[in-house]
Amino acid sequence: MTMTAQARFEVYRDRADEWRWRLVASNGEIIADSAEGYAAKQGAQRGIESVKRVAGDAPVVDVE
């Protein structure tokens, strides 16, 4: 039985010692990130939860 790989959120400290998150695709490519650092790990985790809550229903809009 083999498991299929799936995307994952990673939480890590950056060079400025701030917490960040990134969404990594099953092929290892980063497909989204926090774009800002957080003083506390909990802030990064709240950011992940926010993305999980709203991204599924977000519309796709063409911007010209």
C-alpha cells in the first residue's frame, strides 16, 4: 500500500528569527508563503488557519 503525496504547510523561523509559513506542493515546490514574519509561532499558525478557511471558496479573477 502506497500513500500519495500531498501538499503540506511548513512553519519555520527565518533569518530574522521571525516565524513564517509556506505551503509546499507534493513535488516540493513552494506554492504560497506568509509574505510576512510573525513574532510568535502562534501568529504563523493563525495565518495558516486563515488561508485554510478562506482559500477554498476564493474566486479566480482575471486582472488586465
